[in-house]
Amino acid sequence: GAVVSQHPSWVICKSGTSVKIECRSLDFQATTMFWYRQFPKQSLMLMATSNEGSKATYEQGVEKDKFLINHASLTLSTLTVTSAHPEDSSFYICSARSQPRENTEAFFGQGTRLTVV
Amino acid sequence: AQTVTQSQPEMSVQEAETVTLSCTYDTSESDYYLFWYKQPPSRQMILVIRQEAYKQQNATENRFSVNFQKAAKSFSLKISDSQLGDAAMYFCAYMKSGGSYIPTFGRGTSLIVHP
């Protein structure tokens, strides 16, 4: 299957700083990428859908200015958590899908565990 | 809005035995896709199996098979000859055909495999 690489796998940052998480599709062009947040023993909560070359579509309740998403190329999307606070600590997962195969499953990165201290 | 329900927070099975994980969904659409994903302790989400709603035949992938009941909106996963490596969280997902093709996930079922 297709490979999606997410970096870093884990990060610890100080409260008030910003953290960038990268999501790369290694062997396909990802026209659509999804960013999820997952709390312990919970399901995946969709944060936003990112389309290459256009602004991300955020889910209701997700702060656009806090969670900046950039999908500047067909193989890279980034999520920047700005002015991080301890409540932002979570597991963040990206997934990617290629066009024209919109009707296929999305492939997932390995996730990033963010801890804000 | 579509919802996906996994009513079993946790299931356990003996190694080499068979276990079935339940999933129901709510939709008014006729064309859609269903998936089962596995999330092992490494947290990497892995696709286990997928089913197109227009196909009557149940999907199978080696030891994994589904029982897709479209009228009942049920999509259960059967794992045969369970192995220790099958221990993981299993998520059922629904995706409408057309539009944004955004999957909706259930809350997951934690599968424990006893040696």
C-alpha cells in the first residue's frame, strides 16, 4: 500500500511555543490530506481537510488560528500548533488520499504524540 | 449526519479462535464504502478490509472477513484463527460516495488475544 510518513513521532514543547508536524506521501501524490486528533482510548476526531493549493476546511469547533494547516505541495502537508498549551497535548494523525482515486481508503501516517509542558 | 456505532468497547478471544466485532451505521445514502482499520499499540492505522455498498458479496482478506448486511446497516468483522498480533484497537469507518469522501469513524473496539 501507499506510504505516508509523519514527522516527528513525538515532541515535547514548552507552553506558549509553536510546533510543526509534517505529513508526507512518499510514493503517491496526495491531493487531499486529513488531520485528526485522538485522545487516549478514543476515536479519531477529524480536525480539518487539506486540499493541495487551497485553504484547509476546518471542522466545527477547531480553531483555525491555532491549528494552521498548509498543503503547499502534492506530497506535503503541515500542521502547526501555535501558542501550544497543555490542553493541546494529544496524539495527532494525518492521512492522505490521491486523486482520482477519491473513492479509495486513505493511508495514515504513524502519528505524532505532542506533549506540552 | 452519518454515525458509526461500535457497541463493544472491548472484546477478548483465545489464540486460534474466532471473534466477531460489531459495527452498525446510520445513513440515508445508497452508495458508500465501509472499512475496518486496525490500530496496534504502535498507533499506526492499518486498513484491514473494505467493502463497497453496491457489492453484495462480502469482502474477505485472508483471516479477515466481513458480514455486510445493507438493509440492517450492519458491517461486522470476523477474525478467524486469531493471533497474538491481532491484538489492537479496531475501528469501523463509513465513507459516503461523492462529495468530500471524508470517512467517519466509530469509537473503536479493543481486541485482546489470550495465548
